Amino acid sequence: MSKARIRILFITTVIALLGVSQTLTAQFRGARDPGVRGGPPGAGGAIAGLSGEENTMFEEGLADFSEEESVADGVGPRFNFVSCAGCHAQPATGGTSPAVNPLVARITSDLGFVGNGIPSFITANGPIREARFQFNPDGSRDGGVHALFVIAGHKNAPGCNIRQEDFESQVRNRNIIFRIPTPVFGAGLIENFTDTTILNNLNSNSLLKRAVGISGRVNRNGNDGRISRFGWKAQNPSLLVFSGEAYNVEMGITSEAFPIERDETLSCQFAKVPNDGTPSVGQIPAIVNFANFQRFLAPPTPVTIFTGATSDSIAHGRKLFTNIGCALCHTPSLPVNQNATVVALRNQGQAAYLFSDLALHAMGPGLADDILQGAARGDEFRTAPLWGLGKRVFFLHDGRTNDLDDAIQAHASGGNTKFGPSEANAVISIYNRLSSGDQQDLLNFLRSL
Ligand code: HEC
Ligand code: HEC
């Protein structure tokens, strides 16, 4: 039997298995992403059931997460932005890239970082992006974040004369990739999942997964061997570690967790190192505040109906999401840790509806960014959690689209000499065989989250 015939047989069997009753005639693509859902943000508040003390930790964390830092606080010498909340903004503090890019709107104007140009991949209505270079000039791997801006030229940075990196030649050489901010709503529930929960889920439905070519594996933290779970490649184990790292990488502020300046040019240091330490006995350092805020952020609240989508359509879309195999990676819910220290993190109806298995999947050359992080290879990404999708403006690790259907299509790609085919290929071809009415229901469901 030819390869193509085997594939068709596969897909047909799987569709039968999954109980999809739609006719298999290819339909014209009439379904449309309803766009960012109107109405209240449905995110940004504290998780229900926090104690009074924990609520105060949330509020203080929110204040630090939102605070704009300056050169005197240690921003730079190189940095991407001046506050956590500036990048984690949509639809509320803790979220992701807003529709209007603060990097264009604010860096050189009111923030006064006039020694900078705005790189071509940062546009007024495009996503906030951080940049990584794939390779060094000598051909060895780079892979690290290259901060976009310098403090040189700012009125509070006299004598500092480092220059912005030459991003345009990296763009021309196709040696640069991008990442957009991931939202942190519900992050405390993700942080608390046991490794056993994640592994049991990954090992479930194994026949079905194998039949459609889905495998997946976890990323692990190098030293203690536990499952890491934060970031586009699940490269990071905890909110505290991510916070310390982000403070240094995104804002250029060193802390007790990440004490070494990324650019040690002496004429560009305007604060002692680490820039931000424990303020005094009994006071919480900024990186712990950031982690507390994120840990106590409630998960996004989905809706059952919105302008443009009926509750029947959304309910049907939810069934299709499982029936056609999206849920084999985007696991609708995982049981919360009943042994969590924070009582509120145990009591969330026993489950977190994150729509992710938190595992890595090979997504083919179309999405591959050729960056290695921990165990994650160049074509592997963490199944993106889909909670909060209704309010998202940009999708996929590099923010390449603001259209849900494009994001779905980008899951499919055949292999090339460097990377194998995407694990999602079979599921996406089933999606493409749905009637446009069914596809619409699925998109409506996604925008209800
Ligand atoms: C310049 C924009 C920018 C700033 C400023 C920023 N972040 Fe982020 N954040 C990102 C990007 C981009 C990612 C995705 C990184 C990746 O996985 O490659 C991210 C991811 C995260 C994640 C991972 C969430 C998840 O589940 O994947 C956490 C936690 C986080 N940031 C915390 C912070 C904290 C705390 C601060 C402030 C100290 C901060 N960020 C400042 C852009 C930013
Ligand atoms: C093989 C596992 C797998 C399957 C099957 C799969 N996805 Fe994904 N999905 C991913 C991964 C991994 C990402 C992140 C990819 C990236 O950003 O490069 C993702 C990202 C997304 C995003 C973008 C989310 C964001 O944060 O930007 C949407 C929307 C999405 N998937 C919807 C679907 C739908 C709908 C289906 C079924 C038709 C589906 N996915 C099937 C693994 C999968």
C-alpha cells in the first residue's frame, strides 16, 4: 500500500474511532475567527479563597509586578522593557502582549531611552517580541535572548556609550527568532501539579495518540530532574526562578537569584549589584513578590455565550475539540494538587481547565525555531495552554498571527532534512475536513475560553 493510502486509512479509522459523523468532503473555508471577545477581561483577579495574609501578598506582588523601574534601580545596561506588567498586559495585568505595542509607543518617547532605534520586527500594532539568535558567527549555537535596547543616551546614564545590537543584519541572515509573552493567569495551579499528574496524563489514551502520530515528552530541570513547565518550551521549573530570570533578562535587573549583570560594561552600571536584594529583615524581595502575585492569580473565566456565538455552537465546538483530537495534546483539565500548602490552590473544583498537557511536542519545520532549551529540541514546544484564548490578540510562540484559524493551520507541516513532520498533522487534516459550520463552532468554543 502506498504511504498516502496508509495515511488516509489511518485518518479514516481514527475519525471512526473518534465518532466524528461529518461527511469527509473537503469544504470551502468559510469559518472565521470571531476575534478578541468583547466584555469584561475575565482575568486579573486573585484566586478565590485566599487568606487575608495571602491577599496582601497578592496586592503587594501586583504593585511590584506593575512598577516601572529606572536606570537608578538597575535597569540595563541592556533590557527589553521596564516593568513586568508592560509586557504581561492583555487583557489584564499578568496577561500577554496588548494590541498597542508599548515598546514602540514608549521606549524612546516618555521613557527617554533615546539612544535606540525600534527594530523592524517591533511594530506599533504588532506583538511585543523578545529576540534570540540561533547561531554565533563561528557557527556554534547561541540560542540566548539578545535584549533589544540600551540605556546609553538616557539622561540618567551619562558616560554609558554601548550600542544597540545590529538586529537588522540578523534579520537579513535569518538568524533570529522571536517569542511573545505567555500569560500567567492560573500559574499557581500549573506550578503545583505533581510530576505524577503530568506523566499519568501524558501516558493516557496512548493507543489513540499513537494512531494519530502524537507522542510528546516532558522537559526536565537539569539538576533536580523534576518536570519543568513554564515558558514556550517548558524550560523553567517555578515562578520564582522565572521571575528572577525575567528580572535580569527582560529588565536587566539583577537579584539574589540571578546576581550577575548580563552586560558588565563599567561605564553603564548605575546601581550596586545585585541591583535588587532583600530590603530588610521581614520585607519581601521583589522577585518573591512577583512570584506571589503570579501564584495567586486566578485562572481565566470562560463564558458559555458571547456576542456572535450561541451557547449551542460553543458547546458543540467543545465536543469537536475532543472528538477530532485537539484534546490529545491540549488536555482540557488536570487535577489540582490536593497536597498544596496554599489552601486556595487545592480548592479549585478539583481541576484546572488549562487545555494543555504541559509536555513538549515536535511541531515540524513550519514552527521550529531551532533553539534548544533543556531537553527541548529545535522543533519542540510545550502544548500552549488555551485558557484565556478568547482575550488573546496574538498567537503562537512568535506571535506570527492574530487569527485562530491561521494558528491551527500552522500546526501542520511535513518534515524536511532538519526536522521531522509535525505530530499534529493528522489532527489538523481532520479539522480541515470538518464542515465550515463545525469549524465555526470550534473557533467559537476557543474564543469562549
Ligand atoms: C519585554 C517583555 C517582557 C517583560 C518585561 C517580562 N516578560 Fe515575562 N515573558 C516574556 C516572554 C517573551 C515570555 C516567554 C518566554 C519564553 O518562553 O521564551 C515570558 C514568559 C514569562 C513567564 C512564563 C509563564 C508561562 O507559563 O509560560 C513568567 C512566569 C514571566 N514571564 C514572568 C515575568 C516577570 C515576573 C517579569 C518581571 C520581572 C516579566 N515576566 C517581564 C516577556 C516579558
Ligand atoms: C501534537 C500536539 C497538538 C495538537 C494535536 C494540537 N495542538 Fe495546538 N498547540 C500545540 C503546541 C505545541 C502549540 C504551541 C506551538 C507554537 O507556539 O509554536 C499549540 C498552539 C495552539 C494555539 C495557539 C495558542 C497560543 O498560545 O498562541 C491554538 C489556538 C491551538 N494550539 C489550537 C489547537 C486546536 C484547535 C487543535 C485541534 C484542531 C490543536 N491545537 C491541536 C500542540 C498541539
